[in-house]
Amino acid sequence: MPPARAWQRMLSGRRLDLLDPSPLDIEIEDIAHGLSFVARWNGQTRGDFPYSVAEHSLLVEELFGLIAPKAPVRWRLAALLHDAPEYVIGDMISPVKAAVGPGYKAMDARLMAAVHLRYGLPAEIPATVKRQIKKADRMSAWMEAVHIAGFSEAEADRFFTRPVAPVADRMLSAAPPADVRRAFLDRHRELLSAL
């Protein structure tokens, strides 16, 4: 039998090897397009559109800016791209990731390193920055859980991190993928131009 195919053809025409990804095969348009169609919460959210990983990423970058207002722009870019590998491997909820095991985590790490290198970030970001991004990620998850995924505040408090003002009370709603893709690309462009 021939070996299983381990690459994905991207809309940009790139052929991304999932087992050995090259930064040269990473394109922000592919990331933005893919993430704008990947649903958070396995699609179990209120609204006419699924709440996408691209929307989540924009919120995490905003929350990171509140947590670390003096952080260099490159770490804001890292926050925006924190879930970038999901443009090709999807967004698995935490219980599924745990069940799948270390293979998923290793593939995610290889893809993340390629994305980071493509956009001038170190393959591995500093642990302190990673913790701040994770805190913003958990705050975003709290907001999403309460506003669009059907959790009570008490239930969300048990699993996630209550966000900081001024965004804590902001209501979330899912937007059309084309709008989210544009917003993601615009923010990426702004951050790159500020580097």
C-alpha cells in the first residue's frame, strides 16, 4: 500500500505537509480563511453562524492587550496566531484532545513553530508570554461559554477565567465568515506593520 497522504492542498496553491510543515508553505490568507470556517465549541453556539476560531483569536489578542498592555507588538501577533494550526487540523474540544493523546499535541506544536517562523516570531515563545496568552484564551472561553455556548456564569467560573473589564460584559455574537476573515487579515496586517 502507498503511504497515507499527510499533506493538505491550500486555497493559495500551497501544499502543506502536516508532519513536516515548512514556514514557506504558510500563507496568512489560508489561515484566515480556514479559521473563519472552523467552529468553536463544536458548533454548539447560539446564532445564525458558528462562532469561529478566527473570531476567538481576535478576542484573545484584544484580551492579551488588556493583560499585558506594554507587551511588544510581536507578542500581540503571537496572541492573534495562538490557534493558527487549527486552520488545517480543526478545533478539537479539550476532552477530545485529551482522548487523542500526544500525537495531536505534537502535530499542533510543529504547525505552530512553522507559523511563528513564517511571521518572524521565535518557534517557541517565552513561557511568560505563553502564560499570558493562555490567560487571555481562558478569559475568552469564559465569555464565549456564558454569552453563546449556554453556560451559566457559575459553571463558566469553574472551568475558565472570568475576564477583566472593560470587555467582561460585552456580548458576543457570531459573524459571517467573510466578515471575520477580513477582520482577521486586517488585524494581522496592522500588527505586522507595527513590528
